[in-house]
Amino acid sequence: MTTPTVEIARFPALRLLAWQLHQERMSEPDVLALYERGWRQLDPDRLDPDERALIERLVRTYGHGVLNV
């Protein structure tokens, strides 16, 4: 079974966090880890609804309900 991936360009805050990676997609667990590492660089109140929904889903699926920030 392959791990689902996320298209980085679809999510503005993720694009900001992943600028140095030079890749188009990342695995969902890696995306959650990147959000957690870079959370202090983001303004959660300015996340668009799609990106907020992505983070919430990743936290439920891979973070067992906890965003480690």
C-alpha cells in the first residue's frame, strides 16, 4: 500500500514551508511533520479553509488527534 501524497502548490502555507525542497508532492506524514516543524512561522488565523481542512485531516490520521507544535 502506498502512502497518499499532497500537491505542495495547492496550499500557500505549505508552499512557504517547503520552498527549499524543490519537489511537487510529499507524502501525507511528511507534510504533517513539516507543518509541525514550521508552525511558528505560520499564522493559523490566515490559513485558507482548504489548507485548514488538510491539516485537521492529517492530524486525525497521522497525529492521532494531536498537532505537535
